[in-house]
Amino acid sequence: MIKANHLNSDTNKNMEVVNNGFGQLRKTGYSRVDRWDTKTTMKLSKMYQQILSLISEDSDRKGLKGTPVRVAKAIQFLTQGYNYDPKDILSTAKFKEEYKQMVIVKEIELYSLCEHHMIPFFGKAHVAYIPNGYITGLSKIARVVEAYARRLQVQERLTTQIRDCIQETLNPIGVGVVIEAQHLCMMMRGIQKQNSVTTTSAFTGEFLKEATREEFIHIIGSTLH
């Protein structure tokens, strides 16, 4: 469900058809429809044009001619999570089911932007819950991760947001979330440590018990660094 947060109504959006990779639209080829907020895109592009000038670049040279608009669209895509309510995502596929064993979706790819420098961090999320009368579609777990990741974030908050969303929406017996990520703010600037991996975890209910938590960690263990 798309929420009207910082985006304007559909009447103020451009619809852009992206070609299928061959340089032209083909009936049998792949095409994707992306929607951009026109006013936001124009405002952002002017700001990025100023940024190029401030770093001593010529925004009118051939290679940079369309860059401000491209970056304006890119930042909207990279922060599109603000337009979604993750609880609504889970609720659209909430099914009554008397299954009370652990459900694990592991190695969910995630890409986010560190809110301190707006530099990417990326990695994997491993999510588990023990149903208490209700389950959700497996893809919805990944969509919840995506909705929170596509925002300005810190890994610690991202971990607890995913946990709390599942706990509050499905009311399971317990939730476990582990995220492993590499942060480019540590790799390409600052301390510049190329092999560092940050691991965070958050648990509720049954996962606060050592035996349950160890079972979860054991199952995802082969994928952990």
C-alpha cells in the first residue's frame, strides 16, 4: 500500500517507461514502468546541479548534462521505503493457520543508506517467527525488510523496526532478526577497513530463550560470516 507521505498525488507524477535494455521498447521484451514525482524531481535536480558546481564540476559538460535529473530520480528510488507502511504489507497476506513451529526467511538482500553520511550499506537479513494462529506470505517478510531498508537508516534501528513490525502485526510467539552488513562509510572513507562486517540482532518472546535463539542461529549459521 503506497502512502501519500512526501509524494504528491498521481496527477502530479510523470510516468516513465524504461526500455528493455536493447535501446527500444519491444512487444516481446521487458519493460518497466517507473513513476516519479515531477515537482520533487525538478527541485532535487536543481539542488544536485548546485552540488556539482560546489565541487568544481561543470554540470553543462556532456557527461554530466543529465546527471542532476538522474540522481534526483535515484534518490527517490533509494528512499522509496518512506512511501510504504510495512504493517499494511504484512496485513495484506495474513492467514489463519495453526502452525506453531519456527518459520525462517534467511539471506534477504538489503540495500540502505546510512543516515550519517548518506553512503550505502548493504548485506543480508535473516528473519524468523513462531506463529500464534496467523502466518503471512513469505514474500511479505522480504518486503518488510525492503520497506524499512529503503530509508535513511542505521543498522541497529533497522533491525528492531523489522522485529517490532512482525511482532505487532502478527502477534507471534516470538520473532528473531539478525542482520549482517558492510558499510561503505567504513570502507571508502573514514577508517577504510575493507573486510569489516557489522552484525546486529533483535528478539522477542520465545527467541529470548537461549535454546530457541540457538536453534535459529544454528539454522542460519552456515550463512553467517
